[in-house]
Amino acid sequence: MNMQSSGNKNLGLDRDAIWSQLRDEARSAVQDEPLLGALIHAGLLHHHSLEGALAYRFSLKLASGEMSEQILREIADQAYRTSPELGDAARADLMAVYDRDPATHRLLQPILFFKGFQALQAYRMAHWLWQQGRCDMAYFVQMRCSECFGVDIHPAAIIGTGVMIDHAHSIVIGETATVGNDVSMLHSVTLGGTGKEDGDRHPKIGDGVMIGAGAKVLGNIRVGHHSRIAAGSVVLHEVPSCKTVAGVPARVIGDAGCPEPSQSMNQLLGLGEDYL
Ligand SMILES: CC(C)(COP(=O)(O)OP(=O)(O)OC[C@H]1O[C@@H](n2cnc3c(N)ncnc32)[C@H](O)[C@@H]1OP(=O)(O)O)[C@@H](O)C(=O)NCCC(=O)NCCS
């Protein structure tokens, strides 16, 4: 599998090279800041694979007085062992953060320090439990993810790979929401219901969509591929592909400005001829 980095930083790493690069960065970080040695050893250098490091981090962060680290570690180890797509998704998410977030200079930052990435991997674990029919354990992981990271994603929601949740305060994604591949979203995004519908009531976000901070997308509406939703918008109607919407309630204000807004993180509002 070739996990080419697509953005400006373009590490061009394949699957195993991601883990090698992480370990190199970890060794260098310990040299630079010996006081973080124990954390970096336990979090990265002690492990034989990215999956091992992720399982450790998941169990360490989400354990509580009600649930031991050991039980969560066993769940995560089993999930990564039996469902290799979880490790593939984590790698794609990691490269998404590295490529798109200008504040990310090393791969170890999301693994050790960024709660958006860690919360997304916790959601993936909850979704895996949900698919196994272990719904109450999935709800437990959802609750702890919300308590620890401020990210509340229903375990039944379906989220693609190569997704970045930047900053990740106050993210809510409802039960029947779907999020495509290569989506980027910033903090305080809600993919929720209007409160007027039952059943399938949450948004369906296409591939490559960029959702700005504080945007609320409400109802069972489609957001087309490679569109952009401006910060603070309240989106109540379908969004065409490759368009930018803004405002409360949101309306189309122009084209998306580039073919892949979620990857370039192009946040310039182009008020073009489509302005309505
Ligand atoms: C306000 C709300 C209850 C709908 O009320 P409603 O009276 O049925 O409103 P309608 O859907 O018929 O819309 C009426 C008008 O208000 C606008 N509108 C609806 N909700 C709006 C909102 N949240 N912000 C701004 N305008 C809104 C609609 O665009 C519409 O405008 P128009 O007449 O110019 O087309 C609903 O949209 C809402 O905001 N629910 C809360 C959802 C929420 O918090 N979800 C999070 C779940 S995690």
C-alpha cells in the first residue's frame, strides 16, 4: 500500500515508513526534551507497530474509575489485529493532519498531543464495537471520548478515511450522519438533526468537503463533494458539489475555489458569479 502524502509537505511515506518516521521523530524528541522521555517511550518507542502505539494511547486516555486500562487495551489490540482497515484509516488520518494542518510539523504531534486525531481513532474503535454488536461498550467509548476530548460522535455514524478534525473542541456528529473521505473540519462543528425528523435525520457529507469552525449542518441533507462550508454557517438545505456556502441560514456564495478544498484548506471566500 502506498500512502503518498498529497499536500505541500509531501513526505511521500509508505505504510511502514510512517512508523519508521514516527520512531525517528520520537528519538529526536527525547533528545531535545528529556523530561518528556517517559511519555514518548511509553507512547511510541516501547511499541512494535503504529497499531500497538494507538491501542496504548486509546486505553491510557479513555480508562477511568469505571473501566480499566487493561480492558480497553485488550479491546483495542483485538480490533487492530482482526480489522487491519483500522490501522489503514489511522495512517490516512495521520497523513491528513500532517498534510493539511500548518501547525503540524512532525507525525508524532497528532499521535501524542492532538485530540482531534486521538478522538477520531477512539470513534473508530467505538464504531468497530458497534459493528460487532457490542453497543453498550461502544456507548461507553463515545461517552469517554466526549468527556476526554470534547468530541461526541455517535458510534453508528459512518466516517471515511483521511479525515482531519482540527482543534476538535465541541464536535457533535449524530447517529445517522455520514462523512466522506478526505473531509476536513474545524472545531465546534455540529452534524445534527433539526429536531423535526426521526429516523434518518442527519447530514450526509461528501468527499473532500471543508467545514469551517462553528458550522452547524442540520437535517438529512446532502453536502456535495469538494464543497466548502464557511465558519459559523447554519446549513439547512442541500449543498451542490464544488460550491461554497456561508451565512445563517447558509446560501451559495460562489464556487469552492479549488478542486480539493479540504486538502488545500483554502479558506478564502471567493464571491464569484454564483453569488445569489
Ligand atoms: C429552528 C428549528 C427548530 C426549525 O424551526 P421551524 O420553525 O420548523 O423552521 P423552518 O425549518 O420551517 O424554517 C423557517 C425559516 O427559519 C430558517 N431557519 C430554520 N432554522 C434556522 C436556524 N437554526 N438558524 C437560522 N435560520 C433558521 C429557515 O431557513 C426558514 O427560513 P425561510 O422561511 O426564509 O426559508 C430548527 O431549524 C433548529 O434550529 N433546530 C435545532 C437543531 C439543533 O440544535 N440541532 C443540533 C442537534 S445535535
